[in-house]
Amino acid sequence: MTTTLENLELLDEPILIDGLTWREFKVVEQLLDSPGIRLSFLDGI
């Protein structure tokens, strides 16, 4: 299943993205700046 930004808010389960650096996470965080979306970063996941 491919998730796009348009249907991201319809998901009811977490998405894990492995192997991100902190800098990459901050870029994703800015792209997904939307009410109801929470992001966490722990050890590259």
C-alpha cells in the first residue's frame, strides 16, 4: 500500500520509517505539519 499526503490522515495505525537521520526527520516533520498528525523519533525510527 502506498500512502500519500492526501490520505495520510485516514490511517488509524502508525507508520514506521526506519533509517532516517535527525536532519531527514526534521524535513519530513515540516512536510507533514498538519493537525492530528504526530511524529516521534527514536534511534533512527
